[in-house]
Amino acid sequence: MKGIEDERKKEIDELKNSFSQALSSIIQGYEKQINSLLEVLRQREEGKKIIQEQRSKTMEEGVKRMARIIANSTPDDAVKIILSMSEDIAAQVLNLVEERKAAKILSLLPQDKAKKITDIMFGITPKGEEKFKKPERQEGPTPKFFSPQSEPEEDIMKEGEEENNLYQKPQNRERKKLGI
């Protein structure tokens, strides 16, 4: 009986060991896959950053190029070019153009387009939200010191009354009260 129990214990230990080894190899396989996926994601993020930087540089160069084109065009031709652009890009371009030229171009644009472009140039987003918040004016009752509560009463002295002088010595004020 003891021999059978020992054999069973050995079998159970062997099964535990083989199960443990199989589980370890599965875990290691998953860890390798996870690490390789993390590396792929890291490389993608780096690639996205590089692409964004390239696009940003290209965009910046394009805006500068358009600003030179606008600066060298007649105002009428510049308006035609600006009308073909989005308001955001037009605002960036006009920010780089000489102020007088930009003012002339804005004056020739349709009023709604010029307003949108100038709003963007001032930092107001197209949705009407300002990038730089201005302090909001609080509506409400006017403070009391701005509007008089009542008319001031006139202080008319009756004949024979002396004016109370607050700068008199306290003794003199007391004498006047007592009639001395």
C-alpha cells in the first residue's frame, strides 16, 4: 500500500512539475508577445511624432511661402487667394504679411470672412470661444456709491445757534451743552 502511495505521490509531483513548466513556458511566450507589441506601439508613436513634426514644418514653410506670394500680389489678387483658403490658414498668412497690406486685403474681403479671420488673428476660435479669456462683466445692481440714496439734507442754522465745532476743546463743548 505504501508503495502505491509513493508511486502516486511521484506521479502527482511529476504532473505538478510538468504543469508548472508548461505554464511557465506559456507565460514566457505571452510576455514575449506583449513586449514585442509594446515595442511596435512605441515605434508607431515615434513615427507619428516624426510625421507630425514633418507636417508642421511643411505647413509652416507653406504658410511663409503663401505670405510671400500674398505680399507680392496686388490686393485684388491677394483677396482671390485668401478666399480660397480656410480662415485659420488665412489668419496665419496675414499675420506674416505687412500690416498695411493685410489691412487692405481684409477691407476687400466679404465682411463675414474678414470678421472670422480677424477673430482668429485675435485668438478667438471659430466656435466663438476665446483662447484668452477676458474678464466677464458682472451685471447686477449698481453699487450704492454710484447712485444717491436720498437727497442730502441742508443744514440751516437757526438764528442765535452757534455751530458745533468738533475741534473745540472737550471742556468748551460740555460748557455749551450745559449753557454755561
